[in-house]
Amino acid sequence: MKLDSDTVEIEVPPELEGLSRTLRVADVIRRGDLEFVSKPGELVESEFEAGSLSAAARKAFALMIRKAGPEAGDDKIFTITKKELRGSHKGNERIQAVMDELLRVIVRIRTTSKKGKPAIMSQSLLSSCVEETAEDGMSVVEYAFSDNFKRVMQRSEYYARVNLGVMLSLQSRYSLTLYDLGCLIINRHNRVVKMDVDELRRRLGVPEGSFKNFAEFRRDVLAKSKAEIDQLADFLVEWEEVRGSGRGRPVVAVKLTFNPKDPVEQEETAKELDRPKVGRRARRDGTAETVVPLPVRALPVNKPFPSGTLHFCSDQRLLTIVADYGGGWDKDLVASAYRETMGSRLESLTGQALYKSWEGFCKSFVGRRGRP
């Protein structure tokens, strides 16, 4: 398992000297097709005017940054398919709400003014968004970053290299925020960050009025985030509570420490990321039950492409492929054309080869005929 802190494969080539360091790393990630996102440190350390972005919005915005790559600081409109944008989620129903959130929520980011002096940027992350109404996975969302965010990308000289698989697997917005912070500082000699409680709450995006008692904040935010990150990331999170003076000695600050896992722990983490999400929380809590294997006769087998209507097809993957790549055409119409094109070759095509062939045909079908 590659450490999130491993910097060997993201050395900056000299021809990219004109870009900020964050954008240069984004370029290397794109050219190597690496499963990471180069997220500006300024965004990782940002605060929100009120509340914060949901977990879905945080993931979507990271995917949009990754898609834009080294051009993220340019004055242009980017395009991303709904399939790419939804990440590990299967449906498109949340996309419009997520885009509205990114257009509406005000973020405060430490940056510099045009005069080069320290400043605070207050603005939404996106300036515009156009979503195609078609529900197939290949319909697109066109988006543009806000002017101030583009300026942050142009000037950002420190970044968090976020592991895409880990990011998409984390469920809590607090876990996502704490994970980003860990990715930001894991390469530093000093991996300790100290914040007073109010600042930590703002950084994590805890809504005002929530978890007022530190015991609740510890249990429902810190402890749950630590459990998720420790299970899925390549580093471990620890914290130390700093108490003040006076009655009850209340907790006034928190020291967060991020430490890389040893090779054995890394291997177990890699295995967990490969396992289904179902049962992950039980495995994390140590309450997972032993699963009795299905009888051999009940195990799924590689089946050929169905000869009848797809409306009664039990292979969900075939249906997902035509929904994502079929351009909105009737699935039986596409299937009929596929059978006619493949002929006798279809009889021996099963498993991954079938899925790949079916996906390729759906794409070419839409390419030839357009959308209905």
C-alpha cells in the first residue's frame, strides 16, 4: 500500500515552474493517472461562515478539483460526467443539491491580497454550474470555480495529497475534514497541530449550537472520526486535551497528532479498502459476525448476455452499464442492436470481457445515434 505521505512519484518536473506547487502536483497526478487529489492547503485549513459542506459536497468538490487538474486556476469552464462526479454513489439524485450547496455556502480561506499581504477570502467555491437533465451517467455537469478560489489555486504552494479511495470511503464530513488535515501535515517533521476548541470546531465545520458539551464533541466528532480514519487511512490520529484553570478545569485546546502506520497496519488497511462497505462499521467496532459461505450451487456464475428483455435481467451490472452509458435510449433497443452486431461471438462472451464489450458498445451506440 502506498503511503499518502509517499512523495517519490510526485516530483515536480522543471517545465512546470510557472505553476503553483499545488497545480504542478495536480499535473503530475493527471499525467500519471494517479488515484489522488492535489488539494490546496489553504482549502484544508479553511473555515465556513455557518455550518459546513456536507460529506457529499466535500467529495464532489475534490473530484471537480481533480478533474480540472493543473488548469484549476484558469478562467475557464470545466466539464465532468455525472458518473465521475458521484464517486462511489450509484445514483444521480444528489447531484443538483450538492451543486446548489457549493454555489451557496461561503468559505473563509487564508490567502494573500493583490498586494501580497495576508488576507481572508470569503466566497463560495463555485461561480456557476450547468447540469444536463439526462439521468444517464455520461450526461455532464459544466462548472466554473469562483474568482477568489482560482486565485488561491494560482498561488498555493502547499497541498494535501488526498487518496481518492480513502476519501470516497469515509462517511462523515468531520472524518473527511480531519483526514484532509492529516494528509496536509503527514510529511512534516512536526506532525502535531494544536488548536483551541472553538477553532477546531470551526475547522471541522461543526454547526453552531451542536455538541456544546465537550464530552459530546469528543464522543460524536473526535472519537468517531478517529475510528473511521484509523480504519481506512495510512496514518493514525491521536489527540491530547489541554485543560484550563478554574472550576472544573474545562478543555480549552486540543493537540492532534498524525503518525504513519507500520507495514503490517498498512497491509490490513489496504485489505479493508478492498472489502465491501457493507459491514465496515461492524468490523471497525469489532462486532462483525462470521459469514457462512453460500453453498457452491448458490454462488454467482459467469452468464452470457441475456437473450430476452433486459427488463427482467438479474445482472445488475449490465443494467448499470446501459443506464450510465446508453444515453437514455431504451435498454432493449440497445441490447437488440448489440446482439445483432456481436452475432455468434456473444455466445462465448462472459464475465469481465462481456461487461467491457457491453460498455464499449453502449458508448459507440450513443456516439453514432446521439441522445433520444
